[in-house]
Amino acid sequence: MSSRTTDDDPAGDGSAPTGSPPAGSAPPAGTGRSGERFGGLDTLLRFQSFFGLVLVFLASVVFSPRGDHGEIIFLTSENLFNLVRAISEIGIIAIGLTFVILIGGIDLSVGSLLGLAAVGSAVLLTADDYGVLAAIAVVLLAGLVFGLLQGLAVALLRVQAFIVTLAGLQMARGLARLWSGGETVPIIYGSGPGEAPLAFSLLGERTFNGIVPVPALMFAVLAVVAVAFLRGSAFSRHLYAVGGNEKAARLSGVPVNRVKVVAFGVCGLCAALAGIVHAGQLNTGSPNAGISYELDGIAAVVVGGTSLAGGRGSMVGTIAGALLLGVLNNILALNTVDTDLQLIIKGLVIVAAAALQRLRPNR
């Protein structure tokens, strides 16, 4: 889905120009069997993350180790829910990154912002005696403001998003270390001084009769909301318009600067939420938490089919991309594949996904 406009596609929606071809002219390119092949390739590339997810899932079933009674370990409910729990933080970050990448931007600060949010959650709940809701509200607000400030720098100061968020990466990591005194802050539950309310521990628990991890449920709910928002809101059309052709979007009345600022704000908010989930799962707030998470989040978005150039992609694709990488991580771990080799395999998958995007025709 793209808002790119060309001289042959004034509507910017991939539709052909109106009007009939002149009499005696050759049939337009892309019709007949060649057009069907073209459309088939376009469909395949549009849904590359889904086809990839199915292939990786089936391969995981085939190559999964077996249990004592011959059961496929990969398909056990325990393993599958652990898989979704493991990708919940990266998935939440990837949802936020999708907003930024759709406008042709990038955010390298999300991993450090996760660490800052995790530290903030731990310190507020223990050292500052905040309640759970108050601590969560403060941390989410901090993430939102951090993202909005980066968006303002990109939109108003015209500084490259790469530079702004690279600086943001350093600043968020520094703030996390200052806030924590450079130490990991443990979260100990209880009702005494320096102890966090027991309610926060729910982030590390399971619901629905002890089956579904709470982080996995949070990721699923956020994913549904994000998909519905991108499909049904006017703001989503502005995202695609800015990413597809910023100059044309500005001339057509789209509030380009506002769209950029909001996109970075949403990304910061999602990173802060992921930090809260991280603190709740591990019962600690570490200033070093989230290192390289920005790379995993960007990888999920790219594998999901969203173009780094902006203007093309979907939230459903991002979610499928996060699941694909999660399944890949899971089956490699189940087969005790060397961690260095795992990194190489994941890198090849990312390159393959990016290469497939190059094959997709601009329409």
C-alpha cells in the first residue's frame, strides 16, 4: 500500500489513468498472461511475511526435537506461549517502529528507551514508593515526551531521523544510568519500605487458568488496536502519504510536521510500554536493558514487508514478521544451534526479505 504518485498514476493508488486508449494502439503493458504473472508476483511479495511465517512454521514442525513420548516439542502449548511471550517486547517495539518507518523515518533510540523505562519503573515502585498505576503513567508519559521531542527535532529542525535518534539512543542510555546510579535496580514485592506493590508482578504471570502469559496478551491486544487504527483512521492515510511523497503530501494539505511528530511520539510510547513489560517479567530495572533491541524491531518491520523508504507496508505484516523471527529463534534454540550461527541465519533472513522488496514493482 503506497501513496507514491507518478505522472501515470495521479491518484497514487496504483490504479490506471481514466480514459480509453486511442484506437489502433497496442494493448497496455501488464495485460494478459504477463499481467497475471506480474499480479501473482506482486501478491507474493506483498504477503512475503505470511508465506515466510508459514514456511518457517512448517520447517519448525519437521525439525523439532521430540519429547519422551514422541510429542513434537515445538507444538506444545507451553512452548508456543513461551514463544509469543519471548517476542512480546520486540513485537511492541516493532509496532511503534512501523509508524516511523512508514513515513520514511527511523528510530534507533527504542532499545535505550526501553532500558530507561525499565529503570524508571523499578525506581518509582521501590525507591519512590509510587503505586503501580502512577508509576506506569509516569513512565509512559516519559516515553511519549521523549518520542515527541525527537519528532520535533526531525520535523522542525530538519535534522535527519538517523542522527536525531542516534543521539537519542545515547541520551536515553545515559539517563537510565544516572537514574539507577549505574546499577541494576531489583524489584522486590511486599508492603514495606523499598518494596513494590504485588500487583506489578502480574506482568510476569499467566492468565486464563495459567496458560497465556500476560505480556503475550498485552502484545496481542496492542496488535489488534494498531491494525484497526492503520486500516480505519484518516491519520494512517497521512502516514502513507508522507512516506510515499512528502512534497506532494504537503501540497495536498497533509499536516506533514504534525504527522512526523505524532509518529515518533507513538514509537516512544511503545518503547516505554515494552520497558514496563521488561521490568515486570524480569523483576529488575537494568540501565543496560534493551541493547540491540532496536535492530530486532527494525528487522521485524522489514521482514514484515514495510519499505525503509516509507509509504509502503502494513501493521499485519510487521506482526507476522515479529512472529517469523520469534519462531526462527525458538526452533534454533530448541535444536541447540550455536548462538553465533543463529545470528548469521537471522541476518540472512533479513537480507532475503529486503531483497524481495526490491523485486516488488512500484505501482
